[in-house]
Amino acid sequence: MVTVRVVEPEDLPVLWAMAVLPHIGATADPSAPIPLPTSCSAPEQFPDLADPFSTILGVGGDFFVAEADGHLVGMAGFRPTSHPARVEVLHVRVHPALRRRGIGRELMAAVETGAASRGFKETWLDTATNMPVAMSFYEGLGYIEVSRETRPEWRWTLVYYVKQLRPAMDRTLAYTRSNRRSWNTIAPARPSQPPEFFRRGGSTLDDFEADLLPELSGKRMLHLACANGGDSISWALRGASVTGVDISDVAIESASTLARETAADARFVAADVYEMPAELRDFDVIYASWGVVCWLPDLDRWAQIIVDRLRSGGTFLLCEHHPMWEVLGVRPDGVEVTVDYFGRGQPTEQTYDQAKRPTGSTPETQFDAFVWPVSDVVMSLMRAGLQVEEFFEAPAPEMYEGLADAANRVPAIYVIKARKD
Ligand SMILES: C[S@@+](CC[C@H](N)C(=O)[O-])C[C@H]1O[C@@H](n2cnc3c(N)ncnc32)[C@H](O)[C@@H]1O
């Protein structure tokens, strides 16, 4: 299995060797050993690889490696350019023995997702006419040739390509903006606890959630899709300094009022999780719960945003309804599969089980919801560079009203706790 993750310092000696491996046409030797002999210094022609943490990551770019069976088998990165909307794609390499297995595609997906999640609108790269396989690879990914460069001393022609990242983002935002209108309509009808509840020390969190984040004093927490802020205030009462973000400005207004009335260490920002203000970063903890994943048209981009906004050593905690619960509808005569468990980025149809629609909504309130298999959630977070520390599924019989004892035998929730190294 191939995993794409963010580069780590221990990777450098292998990356240095991979960067200078002959990789063009017939010189790409498929018999090269997969555990590459390491190099003890960066190649002269790629001085930026000596310390990509400052030359690439430190200037707003990112660098990814592909790992297969514990060995590094590919790499790719990107770095901002003087053009504010554009990043340059750098050092794309796949081990010659492992070509044509989708590793390059996965690396380029990480690059494009990472660049788009930082607000860049296009990726730019160059390859050359003596690398026809690379040219058709990039063209297959939607790269458009924009210019060529020749020099008397070259036996090849350099070819420049650009790809617009915006279409994928436009699609994502079309869904989230349309959902935002519906969230604003139903926000006032959604249940919340009054300020006295919190003033008396009440908490809306489940005990197990609090147990998963025991040490919060002095920690900065970002709560994604915080709704009317009850959980955010509960975390603040446990010692965290909380910033809640939600796409619904109506919900954010209630949350801000609740923070004022409870004097909790919490502040709230109305923003789409896909377009959060740049200053919301370097958090010790990011938390999201109970009905967030199903509103995400693009899971990889969301995972990348989480990694970008966490500080190194920070923790992400997701406590979520199980997609199996979203799929199964309990009917008087049995259980019905109401939507596709593998729906992923395709919005569910209007047959979506009414019992699973947001509290406060009516059958007329239009929402675009997405069912993401649990394995996709785990893999997106891992691909973005998080280390999964806890992952469990559990029943919650009260969520399957009408299923009686059988409700103990199907998953209702899942929890992922992960760390950014
Ligand atoms: C079911 S609620 C989440 C439950 C929340 N944890 C709570 O305790 O109430 C879903 C929330 O996600 C928010 N939301 C949906 N899409 C979002 C997006 N793209 N960015 C930010 N918030 C979003 C909605 O406005 C809504 O408040």
C-alpha cells in the first residue's frame, strides 16, 4: 500500500538519493533497488533540498513523500511564486521500479489539494520534450501547455504548464454556500442549552470526549463547525481557549452571545471551513463532532486544512456519527438502505432518510449532504500527514429508534484522535 504524507527530517538522505536517480526515458532503471542507498548531502543542482523545511515549507509551500512498505518511493512539493495566485510544483519523482501504479497521481493530488487549501489558484511546472512520458502524465492531469523555452546549449525544449485549481474549489463552495443558506434558516430552531446551564458548570460533551482530551489548560483549540457553541463553551470550561468556526452567521451570533453571557474563554468566527481566515492557525487542538463530515464535498482538502491549522505536536479529535447510521433507515418492517455508503463526493439524493436530516429542518429545506466511508476519513487524515492514535467505532442504541436489541450490533458512532508530528 502506498501512503502519501508530509516530509520528515529522517526522509532527507533518501530524498537526496532519489532526486538524482536517472529518471528520464530509458535511463529510468526499473532494477534500481527499492530501499535506495542513502546520500549524505543534498545534490548540488537542488540546493533547496538540503533543508526543505525552511526553503519550501518555511515559505508557505509543502513537500510530500510517498511511502510503500516502509520505503520512500516518490516525492513532490510546491512553493509560492512571485505571482500571488500561483505555486511552482517541485521535485516530482517516482521510483523507476514503481512507475505506472498511480504513485505520481497521488503525489500530484496532495500537491494540488495542499496548494488549493492555502488559497492558491493555479499550479505551474515545467518538464521537457525529452520526457514525453512526463508531458503526457501532466496533460492527463489537466495541465495546459503555456510556453516553451529553448537555448542553444540544450538538446531539448523546456515546456511550461499551468493548471487552474479553482474548478474543484468552485464545486466545493457551490455546495457549502447553498448549504449555508439552509443552516441560517434552521439555526434558530436548533436546540441549545441556556447560559445558566454552563454557569452552573454543565457540559454538553460526552464523558468519553472529555477523557480523550484530558489536559486542556492553556491550550488553544479550534472547533470546526461549532454550531451554536455549546460544545465550544464546554471545552472552554475545561480550560481550553476556544475559537469556534461555523458557516452559519446566525449560529455564530448565538454562540457569541452565549460566550458573553457565560464569560467563557471562547470567541466565534463565521466562516466556511474551506475558506477560514489565515490567522486561524497553530492550534494545539482541533475538534469537530456530531454531524460535520457529511457536509464536506471534498474530504482531502478538509484533512489538509486541519493539518495546516494545527501546530506540530497538535491533536485532532473527531467524534462523529457513523456513516452506516446515515445509510440505514429503520422502518416498521425492517431496515432499509437509504443511500449509498460509498457516495463520497456525490451528494445524496432527496430520498435521504428524513430521520437523519438536521434538527430544525423540514422536508423542504434543501441540503447537499455526502456519505464518506469511515476508511476514506482515516485515509484522508493520514495522507494529509496525521498519525492516527485512536480509532474506534461503537453502538449507540438510542440512535436507532425502533431497532430494539439489534441496535447494539450495528455501529452508530466513530472516533478518531490523531497527532501532527
Ligand atoms: C450538525 S451541526 C454540527 C453539530 C455541532 N457539533 C453541535 O454540537 O451542534 C453541523 C454544523 O456544521 C456547520 N457547517 C456545515 N458546513 C460547514 C462548512 N463548510 N464550514 C463551516 N461550518 C459548516 C453548520 O452550519 C452546522 O452548524
